[in-house]
Amino acid sequence: MTDEQDQGDGVSESGESGIRLQKALAQAGIASRRGSEILIEQRRVEVDGQVVTEFGTRVDPAVSVIRVDGVRIPPITAHVYLVLNKPRGVVTTMSDPQGRPCVADYVHDRPERLFHIGRLDTDTEGLLLLTNHGEFAHRLAHPSYEVSKTYVAEVEGNVKPQVLRRLTDGLTLDDGFAQADTVREMTSVKGRTLIQMTLHEGRNRIVRRMFDAIGHPVKRLTRTAIGPVRRGNLHTGELRELDAKELGQLLDLVDL
């Protein structure tokens, strides 16, 4: 059977299901079918943890874990994965009975039924993920997967290094222990300090409460990263789809 005859869908003449690996790579935009064959020949492609050397290998793109040069290739799916740079003052809900600006206002023209993953306080701006993939959202929000979040906080006062270290040493708050992974001072002027902090915590207002605990209340807070997803050039109020690399890394982080 020729490649033109074998469109790669369904079941082959030999009874194997799925589509040819070359077609899956081409559909994912990795390379042409001929280019994909070269990648396979060079032993740069893995399927479910095994290096593939046979051109006739068939895969199910919806469930097979495919990697090229170690990088996860997200499956072709009807699911949608978006990132919004939420403005300050926008409520993290998909509707608001009080008529306040909410996340739904930024995706009202999308045909999918989307929901946000986790929350940002109304007075906090920055990155928020939205999807229609329930299991992905559940895992990404679950603390056991420890997906990091990075914030830039403008805090009151000039923070002494020994005080800043308390954030990475850990603090006891009213709902338990809290600890930052990394903290660094970005800039400091009289009466104001910009601090970048990364942590895995997802508890309510955790960043603000940690800075309150060291005596430097937050004046302004922005989430600049969620795992591999960075704000980059995404302006406040803008929305974009996750790129393939970001999505592949997130799927790996949550074991999907």
C-alpha cells in the first residue's frame, strides 16, 4: 500500500490502529513527512519512552507520548489551552452578578466553554491559564504536582537581606507553614522595593500574607510565570494560545 493510499487513519491492512508516525509529526508541524523520516532515521524520535527506528510505526496522536530531541510534542486535540495577562481590577470568575469586569470578558468570543485554572486576586495582575480540558486543569491546580509560580511584588519599605531570607527559610502563617523557592531583590529605592519570588504554594493570597508576615506589605503584585509559561511580550489584557513547547512541558509536569 502506498503512502498516498495509506492516509494513516483508522486501521492498516496489517490490522494496526492509529496513524503513521511520520504523519503525526507532520500534523504537529515538526517537519514534512520526508523530514520526519530523516528524524526517525537519526534516532531523534521517541514514542512512549522508546526510540523509534521503523518508518512504519503507527501511533495514536491522542494518547501516545511523542518526543523529538527529548522535547514533548503535544497531541492533536480539540482541547484549548490559553494564557491571559489579567489586568488589575478584573475578577477571576467566568461571570459576576455585580457586573464587575471578569475573565469571561476576555474570552466572550470563543466558542469553547472555558474555565480558569486557579485564581488571581482582583487586585493582582498577571498570568492566568484557561482551558476546556478538565483533567489538565485539575492536575495543574493540585498542589501535589508542585507547578511553580513566579511573582514580582512591589512592597513597602527597603527590605534587609536577613529579612528577605525569612521567605526562603519559611514562615508560619495562620493556615500553616509557607516557604518560597527563590527570592531576589530586583530594585530598591527609598520606601519601595521590587522583589521577584517563585513558589509552589497556591493558597489564598499567599504571597501577600508572606510579605505581611515580614513587615513589608505588598503595594502591587504581578504573576509573571506559571511553570514554563512566561509573560514575555504579552501585554495586559491580551490573550494567546500556549505554544507547543509550553504545552508539552506542562503536560509532562502533570503526567498527562
